[in-house]
Amino acid sequence: MPTPASKRRIQWTALPDDLQLALAEQALGRAAETIAGQAESLAAEMEAGSLADEGGPDALRLLAAVIRATSGQPMDMQRH
């Protein structure tokens, strides 16, 4: 009995190079945005007093901006 299409596993190396590149770029972009978003959330928590603030919010926002700049994501430098 054949395996349903949704359960088939496709080998990464069997994908065309341009598709591998596109998928990898998309995954890296999503990962970068996740990290940048977490940095923004931590900065907001520090500003709200939930975490100790020792200059962290500005540093975290700088980290978020650097990640977004180097990954081609739009930068939002506004304070939350």
C-alpha cells in the first residue's frame, strides 16, 4: 500500500539547489525574526520591571536591530 503524500519524506539532497537555497533563506529569516522578537520582549519585560534592568533594554534592542539588518528584515527602532 503506498504511503499518503502527507506522510512521504523528501530527502533534502533530492531537492533542486535553488529550492534548497530558498527554503534555507526562509528558515534563517524566520529564525532571525524569532530571536529579534525575543530580544524585544526581554527589553519590554526589563522596562516593565519584571526583570532587573542594568542597561539591558537598549542592548537588546540593538541586538534585535543588528539581527534584522544582517538578515534583511525590516528594522523597527521604536521603543515599546
